[in-house]
Amino acid sequence: MDTTGTLDEALDRIHVSGPERDGWLSNHAPMAVEALVRHGQGRSVHRWLDQYRDKLEEMPRPTTAVTSADWRTALGDPRRIADWAIYFERETADRPWREVLAEWWPRLLPGIAGGATHPVIRVGHSVRTLLSEEETGPRVTELAHALGYWAARHQPLPRLQLLPGAPSAAAALDLVPAVRDRSEGIEHRLRQLTAFPHWPSPLHQSGSAGQPTTEASAPDLAHAQLIELVAAATHRYATHGHGEPVMLVHAATAPNAVLRTLPALPRELWAPSLAAAWAASAAVTAAYTPAHAVPATPTRAAPEEVFERAAAHGDDHTIKFTDTALDVGDGVALTAAVRSIELNTPFL
């Protein structure tokens, strides 16, 4: 629990800024400071923000108000970022945030890859705080800005064919076909996607003891499979993160954001959330996976030591990935976190 007020102070500082800079680069500050406070590094938050402020731009000027009648015309329009932030500020002021989230989650899920998955990751950090700590004004505003960013950057993936199924999330990630042309950024790469392995495959959809999945048990199975996917993507970074050390963290942090959000959602949304999380993880893997694995040296460091190293390193992606690795919690995940510290450029 953050009893110092550090997180709220940091969010107040951040919310005068927009979710992007230079027209497309994401503002990682709200996600990084939430992770720092979560893991006992609150004393470093304001110093980190002081260093990060050169990467922040003011919130763009509003253009035309988004309304409940015409929101579809504004969906996926990054020029409407401020309009969307104002819309969700109003919605979360008038209604409980869980109600707003439940209404908009299925609308936004098809565009989970938008903004290189940063919007859904920002939502996941926000929801984690709202579920576990006091619902203060800055924390609810953070959810509003995160949802607004997702709505503005909403980007559905191309229609994809299903390749033969895989018996596990790890095997499915290994079978994801890599895109051919890597001469440009993520949007160019995502347009090249054509097919993903079928995961969870029909055989993988059975419940405990091989029993068929029922309508009542489907949400719990989806939850378990999402945990499996987050672990598999985190573990894979240990051997494949060198392919693109920054971008490949999102193969794990995006599905983990969905996992963090599930407890705030109606259970009937859990299965479609799993499908969207798999699509996001597979898309990032296809866009950036290297041709060959490189073995990683196992770490013997304790979780708190690994996060202290990530906080001292200061890179926002490294902090967020280490946060996810600690959620997974096993030795391979911690090794992957150490690998991200080694591969990414220090910020502090």
C-alpha cells in the first residue's frame, strides 16, 4: 500500500502531459512510477520523473467532444487523444469506474495492438492500483487517460488464418511466423501478419482431469491459460530478448495487463480477453522475434534484488518487464528480468 501519497503526487504531475510525444512515442511514466511504488521504490519516483520530463509533452488541445452517440467515428483517431481523455474523465466522474471499464473493455479489445500495446498496458497498471488500494481522484483519472489513449490508438489486427494448434503457450509462441520485412516500425510489421498458431488449441481447452469445459468453468480456464501465456512470454525473453530488447518486453507485459484487469471485469469477458491477449503477444513476437535463441545465464538473485537493479537501471521498459517477471515469480522469469537489465540502455 502506498501510504506516502507518492503515487498520487506523481500521477498529478503526469496528467498535465499527453500519452505520447513526437506524434507516436508512448509516455511510459504512469506505468513505470506505479511499478516503482508497488515494489517499494517510491523514494526514487520523483527523481525518476525529473529525469523523464524531457520525454513528456503537454496534452494536445481538444478538438471535438466525443459523445455516446458518435464515439465510433472517433475510435482509432489519434488526433482525438485529448477528446477521448476528457470523455473518459467525464464518464468515470459520473459512474463507477468498474462500470465504465466493463462497458468499454469489449469495444477496445479488438484494437489491443494499437499504440504498440502501450494503452492496454497502461490500463492494466491503473486497474491493479484501483483494485488493491484506495480509489483516489488521481488514480481514477489515470484510468480515464489510459482508456482514452487506447480508444484513440485503437488498431485492429488484419484478418488472420489459423495454423495448426500447439499444446502449450510456449510451443505456440515458438511457432509464430516472423514477419519478413523489418525495415520499418511496428505498424508496418503488423500489417504483414497473415496467420497465428491455434492457441489455446481444442485439446488445450479441456478443464481439470481432461473434462470438457463448461460455460461455468470457461472463465477459470481462461484465467489459468492467461497465467500460462504471461509466464511463457516472460520466459521466452530470456532466450529471445536480444532480437529487439525494448519491443519484445510487450509480448509479456501486454497479456499481463489483461491478466491484471480480469478481476475487475464480468466473468463472461474473461475468455475473449484471453483471445485478445494471445493475439497481442503473438503479434509482438511475429514482429520482433530473432531467428535463433541465445542461452541466458541463470540468476540466483532474489526478486527484491532484481527489482532494485531494474529501478537503479531506470529504463522504463526494463522496470515494467521486471514488474511482470516478479508476477511470474520463478527463476526463469527472474533470469529474463536480469537479461532485460543487461540488454536495454540504462536511463539513470
